[in-house]
Amino acid sequence: MHKSTSFTQHTIAIIGGGAAGLMAAYFAKLNNTDARVLLIEKNKYLGAKVIISGGGRCNVTTGISPVSEVLRNYPRGSDFLRTAMNAFPPTSVQNWFETQGVPLKTEADFRVFPVSDDGHDIVGALENALQELQVEIRCDTAVAEISHMINSEDASKNNSPKFLIKLKSAEEIPVHKLILTTGGNAYRQTGSTGDGYAFAQALGHTIAPLAPSLSSFITAEKWPTELSGISFQQAKLSFISATATNQKFERSGPFLFTHKGLTGPAIFALSAMAAYENFSTENPARILIDFFPDMNSEKLEEDIIDKFEKNSSKKLLTVLGFIVPHRLAEKILSETTASLRLKIPAHQINCSEVSRQLRQHIIRQLKSLELHLIGRGAGEEFVTAGGVPLSEVDPKTMQSRITPGLYFAGELLDIDGFTGGFNLQASWATGALAGEKCH
Ligand SMILES: Cc1cc2nc3c(=O)[nH]c(=O)nc-3n(C[C@H](O)[C@H](O)[C@H](O)COP(=O)(O)OP(=O)(O)OC[C@H]3O[C@@H](n4cnc5c(N)ncnc54)[C@H](O)[C@@H]3O)c2cc1C
């Protein structure tokens, strides 16, 4: 026999105490003061992923204000997000946290953090707000299953509970309204293990194919390891798919070499655009790096000729090292030596002796250095692309179009953003809307 929690009150349950669930619980209680609002979280504490986000500093939202511009940062979900984002835009999110006693700061790249650089403060503010409103919080409580309360006496009555939550402990909780905020399945150690996909399916939904997004790339070439840690502030990166279509995705911005390949904001953005592209050792994708995106090849050549003339007695390696990091200059010249089958290694040549062919080969390397991609940083992705299809959810309310009384918010939905606070922003906005509309 199952234990069943007795109740009489209208009950709204929120499953998952992450960013979306915390905000949903707040707005649900604010708008339904007489209802029992119950937040269920399987971890021993709330907001595990929020706490570790942004390297523990929590990039809580973006400093970009115009909603139309904010929405450009979602490879999937930007149209769907319009209502939620207009209702709770980044400026309102910032005001909300500051009003709750968490001062924020906006960094030069528009990322917004708590002044304390501590994600605990963000979760702490939400927790205090929920306690003040008397939201019932149950941590260390895992939901095992959710079903419709069909064929029960209760379900046939008006205002009777519509859903039955079964906990791992075997306890059963009937509820009137349900908000699913169980997140994706990235960084599973934080508790986001994709349980919500099965809950959504059990309640009639399909799941759009899942894929890792915001990940690093592993290169077939081993030499990036020698450049590990070297970063570039403004490069243009082009991803060319491994399929016959040669689909291309482009992104400009910062990136860095790692001991396995490439990472950094522009790489994360490319990985999001190419989230559904398959590539492997047998069938690699390619990436072309333009280290001088603001200069065409002709202008770059003019600049380089000028540098060579002014330093004619110096070695090519020394002068190339004036415009790119020395280790990259070494790599480019050793590749050049091999490709052009030079008798004298390129790094030993004096600037005055550089042939047109040699110079133009170097320029091609600087404008489109090619690497082969054989994988993504496994288990290191920040978010999950795919999830509950947006066509099955009303963007004005976050309510299911399939199962009335069921709402969704956060990463469980088929929404994902670039780095820069956009994923948390989507969770705050969809969580707030689901909470507000759920009554
Ligand atoms: C390392 C890392 C750094 C990041 N940094 C940033 C950043 O700086 N800025 C940014 O905008 N985004 C960042 N993100 C992404 C962002 O954190 C997520 O997109 C966001 O937290 C998703 O919120 P959510 O509420 O949908 O899901 P989550 O925050 O994942 O919360 C889901 C919650 O549901 C609970 N749960 C799951 N199943 C059950 C169950 N069966 N029963 C009960 N509870 C359950 C989980 O324990 C979890 O606490 C980062 C992600 C990672 C992994």
C-alpha cells in the first residue's frame, strides 16, 4: 500500500528546484496566495547548477536590454521566448535580484554577476523569498513517476487533483496543477538527469531529439596541445560540417587552444549552432580560423610586407611573432616548411629572403588555418538542446497544449542559448511566466 498525503487545498507542485523551478514557485505563490505551493527537489539543497554556473560566480543574466537583441542569442527557441522575455526581461531580472538584496554588476562583455561573485547569493535570495511567501520546500525528495489521476473518484469532481506524483519513497501526492522544471541532462552530477523527459512523455508529450550544446571541440591534430592556454580575443571561426552538404556556421569572438583542441565563447556558440551535426575520427568536420577578421588578405599582405621591409635582417619567425603569439608563429612556419617542401626551414629564413609564394602561404594560414574536429568535450557541455517541443506548449502561458494544468519552464523545453547569461535568463523568464499563469 502507498502512503498518500492528505490534502484539501488547491495544490500547485513544481518539480525541480533549479533556476526555473525557484522562479516559478515564487510567482506561483505570489499569484495564488491561498494555494499550497509545493517545490520538490531531489538534491539536499536548491539551485545546485545555479551555484556552480559561471565558474561559481553565476552569470545570472545579460546586460543587453533590448529584448529583440537578447532573443538573437538563442539558436533554438527565440520566437517562442518572446512573450516570456518581454514579461520578465533581463532588466527586470536584475531589478528583482537587487530588490531582494543582491547587488549586481555588468562586466565589459555584458555578462551580469552578483557583486560578491558568488552564485550562493542568487540562490539564497530566491530561497529567502520563497520562505517569506511560505512556499513548501521539500529537498532530498526525488520524484519517480507522474501520472494522470484518471478513473479515480477525486478526478471526476470539479477542482479535484489532476495529477498524481509518486516519490521514490513511495509516497503519493495528488496535485491540481503541475510545473515541470527538471532541467536538461547536462552536468548530471548536479541532479539534472533528464527525468523530466519521461515525466512529460507519460503525460502525453513527445521529446525533440536531445544534443549537447555549449561544448568544446576535440581536434584530430595534436599540435593545439602545444598552444594550450593561448587565447585570441577576436577571431572568426567557420565550422564546416562533415556531411556532403558542407553546411557552414560562422562566429566571431574569443577562443583558446586547449590540450585537446579548442574552447571559449566563440567555440561554444559554434557548438550550439552545430549541436545536431555528427562528426568523428572517421568522418571529421572542419574548422577554419581567421586570426585577422577585420582585414582582408590584401590588407594583411600589405601590413606583412611593411613589417618584413622594416625588419629585413631579422628572422621570419621573430617578425611573425610580432603579430601572432610566438608558439603559433612556430606552428605556422613548421606547417609551411612541410607543405611547401622547403629545403631551409621557414623559421630560419630572413625576412629579406621571403618569396611571394612563401608569404602568401603564411597569409592563407593566418586567414584560414584549418583543423579537423573529431568530437565534443564529453560530459562537459553546459546545456542540452532539444526537449519538450515548443509546438506542444503555449508560449503565452507555458501551459501544455496537450495536457491542461501541466506547465513547463527552463531547459527541459527545446530552448537553448549561447553563453553570456542567456540560459539562466530563459529559465527565469519561462519560470516566472509559468508560475504567474498557473492557477
Ligand atoms: C557548468 C555550468 C555552468 C553554467 N553557467 C551558466 C551561466 O553562467 N549563465 C547561464 O545563463 N547559464 C549557465 N549554465 C546553464 C544554466 O545553468 C542552465 O541552463 C539552467 O540552470 C537551467 O535551469 P533549469 O531550472 O531549467 O534546470 P536546472 O538548474 O538543471 O534544475 C533542475 C532541477 O531539477 C531537479 N530534478 C531533476 N529531476 C528531479 C526529480 N526526479 N525529482 C526532483 N527533482 C529533480 C534537479 O536536481 C535540479 O536541481 C551553466 C551550466 C553549467 C552546467
